[in-house]
Amino acid sequence: MIKTIDTGVFSEIGELEGVILHTPGKEVENMTPSNAERALYSDILNLSVAVEEYQQFSGVLEKVTQTYQVKDLLAEILEQPKIKLSLIEKICTYEQVLNIKEDLLELPATELARQLIEGVNLKTDSLTTFLSDDRYSLRPLHNFFFTRDASVTMYDKVLISKMANKVREREAIVMEAIFNHSSRFKTQTVNPLNFYNVGNETMIEGGDVQIAREDVLVIGNSARTSSQGIDFIVNQLKQKKERHYVVVQQLPDTPESFIHLDMVFTFLDKDACMVYEPLILKDSRYSTILITIDNGEVASIEKKANLISCLKDLGMDLKPICCGGSSDIWTQEREQWHSGANFFAMGPGKVLGYARNVYTMEEMNKNGFEIIKANDVISGQVDLAEYEKYVVTIGGSELSRGGGGARCMSMPVRRKPVKW
């Protein structure tokens, strides 16, 4: 009997009760230096090393919560013929490859799920395909192990992202199908594409959306999440007819390490957060803006000094811990580049991050976080229940080259409420 859970995420730090993962597969390997940029990578990854590191990440999560794999969830819903037909038609129409529809329909559900993620090889059965430089009819989803971006559990609903790059749009289509049809989740999806007044300028990705508290959202205005995307979220919140706050942090378009808000700011505990100091705390031209929603209307929009002080004014007094430490700007830049600010909370004060960012880990330890190796947790040498505050460190020499960290690789579907 399949257990169904109600989706619900009302904070970034509530104790984790369910998370969706995707172990990187051949879609990561199906890349060359010449097409890496098109795949949104700055380098190509060694799959065997990346998988070894990822198994540390997923192995820890399997110890503490219910985990779901995208490929398994997709294969389950594809067992239903109507859903299979509908999803194939949608993908093939969207990516203009209706000529492969019948071939895909003949595939068993598990194989179809694999190919929808790893790529569908181009059949050289015509002069056009014979002369084509492409290898795939449907390109691999190189970025899907960053499950954070394509959908967001936002309170009691799931927001389907409107991705900034076409190469990632199938990820959102797959996640919407899973949440709409999987018997494992009870939820309601909200997809911007289903609204008549949403255009190409509207972009939303999950790495920019952080649920601070039941009444506070923090959103990055980045190269991947536009002001129109944030306005869409604000309009959804207005329907609640309650007081709500949206804190917007503007981000640079470059370098690529600033791709999402969670690359410069993440919540660690009820009273602590990780920050990239030069952007979050120092004077810059990137503004922090507070939008107050009350009784179905935008009551005010105003600039604030910085993200930390804005949250303090809203009753969230957070101590900022600096990525790369607080003494050397070069170290801060290096470790931020390698996702040093990108932590994922499994509960208040219980987080995951990359071991390679040694100065960040030193700073965490100074602030009361015990440093624990992932393999010690997986092997049973360490019992996490014995620790109040900790950071479990995973290998990240290869995974970080994909452009994300522990938060990027996790899509929570349910968390316990936090007693503030």
C-alpha cells in the first residue's frame, strides 16, 4: 500500500519529513566541452566521482527522512496509459518532435522514464537526421539532479517553476506531472503557464525562493527569477487575504556563482543564517526590498538597508555566519564559487554542506556547529540524534562543478512546523 503524504513546507528549517532527489546518471555524462555551455555548465563532470559524492548526500538523507527519486516517481505515473499518452504528447509538442511520439509510446514505463531524463537518441532514418549534428531527438536533462529548481513546495501547494532556459523546461513539465498524478503526494499545483497574463518575461526558479516563516518569503531577483516572476508569487499570496511579507534580494547577473539566492544566503537555524558577506552585508548597488501584503492588496513596497536587518525588523533575529570566514575576501570568493553558502537544513541547526569549503566549516564550528562526516553517519559510527547542532559534510569536489550545493540538490515536500 502506497503511503500518501500531504505536501507542506512552512519554513526552510523545519524537521524534514519528505524530500525529492535525483541521483545523477548518464544525462550528466552525455555532454562534451562544446555543448557544456548550452547545458548551463562551465565544465564537464566525472560521473563516477559525482555519483560517489552524491551517495554521501542521499545516504545521509535516507537516514533521517523519507526520500523519493524522480525517476521512480516518473516511472510509476507512466504505468497509467492516459497519463503516459498525455505527457508524451505534451513533451513532444513542446519540443517539436512529434515524429518520435509513437516510438516513445511503445517503451515500457521504466525505460521511458530513463530516456525522458537521459535523452532520446536521434534515429538516422532520413536524410535530415543523417545530416544533423545533433545526437538526440530529446536532449538529456543535464541539470535535473538540482531538483530544487523545477518546482517549489510553497506552504500547502507546489509552485511549478517557469524556467529561465529552454534546456531545463522539461524538468518542470515532469515535476508537474508527478505532483498532479502521483498517488504518493496530495497537493495542488500552481503553474504560471496556466495563467493568461503570464508572458516570456516571467521567470521563477526554486533556488531563489526561500520560505522563511509562515508569513515571510525571501526571494532572489536574479538572472533566473525576474521581477515579473516575483510579482506572480505576490499575486498568489494576495489571494490568502492575510498579512504576508515578501523580502526581495537583488542579485548580480554575473558571475554564474550568483545564479540563485541560495548561493549567497541560506537559513541554518531559528537564529542563524549563512551569508556571502560582500553581497548580503556590505554596501552594494543590489537592493533589499520589502513588499507588505495585507488583506489581498500590496500595502507597501520599500527599500531596506540589507537582508539581515530587514528580517530582524520582521521578528527574525538571525546571526549571519560568513561563507569563507570573515577575514579574507579572496577566500570568501573562492568558497562562494564552490557553493560554500549553499546549505540544506534537515531540521533547526541540522544542516548539510560541502566538506571542501574548509574556511566556511571552521566558521560554522566557531558558531557551535559540530562538524560530522557523511560517511560516519551512513556507516552508523555517528548517531545524529546525539547532537543538537551540526553540519554533515559531503564530498563536493565534483558535484560543485555543476554549479550548486546541498540545497540545490533537494526538493522538500514536507517539513514539521517550527516552534518559534
